[in-house]
Amino acid sequence: MSKDWLENLEKHLPPGIDHVIKDTDHAIRDLALHIHLSHWHPISTVPCNRDVELRLVDEGQIVTLQFPCRQLNAGEWMNADLGTRIQIEPVEWRIWQHSKSPQAHHSPVQINDRSAVLHTDHRRIEQDSD
């Protein structure tokens, strides 16, 4: 479309409609970004220093950690609630979807109680029979 055509069109629109169009465009872009970020992504694309939700493989099942994590610039993982480093090998990530995690900063996390930190997604990982 030519610039002249757009300028001519603007002359025939009701006053203030350009703000409505811009606001609608902004809302659509925000929604599209939210939908994109709510999907699971390969771990190779995870951003550093942002709260993310992680999935990992545990005993042949995909599980979701129930607290926000951050990948530090050095590639290490940190529990964002507690500020402690954790040894994990995640396979998928998405932006942390919750305002806060179920485990508050002051809540004791029982490391031996796996149910305190893992949520099973009930998907089995196919094991190679080789």
C-alpha cells in the first residue's frame, strides 16, 4: 500500500479511530506474545536471568518443577525462590506463569520429598530398546 493511500484513508475516518486501531493492534500483539511464551520451548532457547518454569525427565517421565528457576550467565541453574543453585538437566522451559510459587521464600523445602518440588506431567518418555 502506498503512503498516499493511507493518508487519504485517515482523512475519511472518524476522529480518534486511529487510537482505537493502535490500541487494538497493541492488545493483539500482547496476546500473541503471551500465547507464544506460554508454550513449552526447547531448553537450548532458554533466556538467562529470567524466571522460567522447567520440565525435566525423572525416571522416564516428564515432570514440571513447582518453583521458578533461572539460568545464570555461567549456565548454572538457580531456584529463584530460595536463591540457591540446583543441579538439574531440564529439557523444556516456558516463562514462569504464576505470580508466586507454591513454596514461599520462607517455606522449608524438603529435598528428600520429591513431591514438594516436582509435578508429574504423566507423559512417559519412550525408552530406546537398543
